Amino acid sequence: MSPMPHPRHQTLAHRIARHRVPKIPAHKGLLARLGPGLITGASDDDPSGIATYSQAGAQFGTSMCWVMLFTFPLMAAIQEISARIGRVTGLGIAGNIRAHYPPWLLRGIVLLLLVANTINLGADLGAMADALRLLIGGPSGLYVVAFGVGCVALEVFARYDRYIRILKWTCVSLFAYVAVALIVDVPWAEVARDTFMPNIVPSRDYIVTVVAVLGTTITPYCFFWQSSQEAEDERVDPDAHPLIAAPTEAPAQIGRIRLDTYLGMAFSNIISLFIIITTAVTLHAHGVTDIQTSSQAAEALRPIAGAFTFALFAAGIIGIGLLAVPVLAGSSAYAVGEALGWTTGLARLPLDAKAFYAAIAVSTLVGVAINFVGVDPIKALFWSAVLNGVVSVPLMIVMMIMAASPKVMGRFVLPRPLWAMGWLCTATMATAVAVMFVFW
């Protein structure tokens, strides 16, 4: 028996009028099956994240490698939960909070997310511009504007299917960090030992750096983006429905979500590990232990590891920034739009979702402006990390309650192992935030 039509799936003609509908391939290859999870995982290694991982490697060498192994199952679990919420309900996280929880909770979470994302976005644009200046010279201010305008133009005017393909292929830029690690001389036996047998340094700075890496790896904007993208992909596919309305689609879709998410998060953490390894065996080994930005890390590599290694590292900053900036702006727009009941979606035509696309443009342009008002990028990243920490814990608690609620998820409440891992991730982040404030 075919499933009952969902209100948002009434006619194909209505879909075509309102969406830039992609062609769904008859036989999907692996890349076609990967989407929200892969893009989310790659965007988590944004220029700000690269700075954090570079500092970890430069300051503590390979002794920080174990953190990436530790965070993988936690990160994968909470992102799978985010994806399930979007695919089961047909709504993103903000839309579900709006439907089931008090308005004050929604407003508080969305406001903090918006501020943190915009600061992070500004820092990423600045890092991309600095990296390009290091590569070819010229004015970094002009590059900030060009990157910002270019990202907005693609996000607003590109066809949805083409834009998603662009984001997927941009992930390839992260392989620059694998190449960098393979170029330099790495003591792989020591790396393996420090990855699987943690050598924890009992110091305040070490603990603070672990907390920073956790906060960089498990971030609220990734929750909002992946959940909303799952709902978006369901909306633009004429043959798809929210799983709560079409349970027969669940086995295939949940299997795809798991594959997409776990491969995406593994890709993210492997790249982060290579960044730590590279800076550990170059910068740390040569006594360079204070790295504040990703462009500083690239510049410090030049005299130690050579011009080619420096160029690869800097190019990676630009490439992943072109992915991370749209994800940051898009997650903000999805959150605000769903909170206020706007028509949302990157598959919508611009005139059909004017407020949504305006939110993307405004968020990005404010990020551009941050680079021209004398804001210290180091302090900006610090406050972004603080705000991400403040919003992540209550948000994860709400997500866990929501994902275990039959009222929200119907028969698709979380299975017990995923529920346990999700709460473990939440407890870990709560502990990390508490430690952050204790040492602040």
C-alpha cells in the first residue's frame, strides 16, 4: 500500500514550480549516496578548526592524536541523531523545537547559534584571505569581500543539485593535509602509539587544548545543517517522504544516513588527525609551539618544511573555507527561517524564499564586515568557541529528548545503543564546557 501523501508532497507540479528539482540517478554510486553527512564532516574542518588542530599539534606534538579517535564515535552518533530527526520528521532541528517546545528555548538557542556562526564565519573568511595573500600577495581585504560575495552568489543562484555537487567536490581540498603529512618525515610508530595509547599530559594548557579540540569537533552548526539538509533532500525528491509518514522507506534511508554520516565523520577526523600530525612533526619538533590562526600555521611551515608543503597547507585553508562558509551561513538561515516560520531551502527559487536567502546574505556580509572593524581574530575565535559551548549542551539535551519522543519521532525513536552514545556525547560536552569555565 502506498503511503498517505504528506501536506508538503501534494503534487509534482507544485514541487517543480517551487523548487530547482535535481534529477535523481537511477543507479546511485557511492558519491551520489553521500551528501549531508560528507559535507557536514568536511565543513567541520573549517579554517578555524584547522587553527585549533594546528595549535594542538604544535604545542603538544603527537600526544594529542588520541583525541581524534576518542571523538569519532561521539561525533558520528550525535550527527546521525541530527540526520534522523530531519529525515523522520521532514523538519530541521529548529522547526521541531518550534513545533514541540517553548518559544523562549527556541529563541535562546537560535540567537546564540546565529552570533557564534557569524563570528566563526568572519574568522574563516579572514583566514581564507590571509592564506591567499600568503600564496599570491595582494590585499587581503579585497579577498575577504570576493570570497564572501562569491559564496553568497553560489548559494543563492546555483541549481540545488549542482551546488551540492560543488560542495561534495570541495571536500577533496582536505586531501591537501594528507599530502602534506606524506611529504614530511613522520614517525608513524610514535603516532600509532599516541593515538591508541593516550599519553595525557597533566597540565592546565593540555586540558584546555583538549577542551578546545572537543568544542571544534562537535559543533552546533553541524547539527542544524545536517538535519535541515536531510529534510531538504526529502522535499526535492518526488519519490521521498518524511519517514514518519512513509515507514516503508525507513530501512533504505536509515542505512544511507548511517553510511553517509559515519564516512563523513571518519573523513573529518582523519583529516584533523593529519593536521595534528603535520604540525607536530614540523612545528613542534622545531620549537614552534604558539599557533593562533591557520594562516600562521601555514606561514610557519614554509621555512621548516619547504615552499611546496606551505603552499599545500595554505591551499587547503582556502578550499575548505569555500565549503565551510556556505555551511555556516546556511545553517544560520535554516535555524532562523524555521524558528520564524519562513519558507526555507536551498532548493527553493530565490523569489520563493526571499527572507531565507536574505539571511544567508546578511550573515555572510556581517562576517565580511567583522574583518574591517578592528576585531581581534583570536578573541573572535575565543568568543565563538565559548558561545558554541554554551549553546551545544542545552541543544544536545533537547535533541536527545526529542529523538527519544514518540510524539516527535513516531515509531522511529532512537535505538538503545545510539541513545546511549548520544547521551555519552552530551555528557562529554557538558564536562568540557564546565572545564572551560573553570579554567577561564
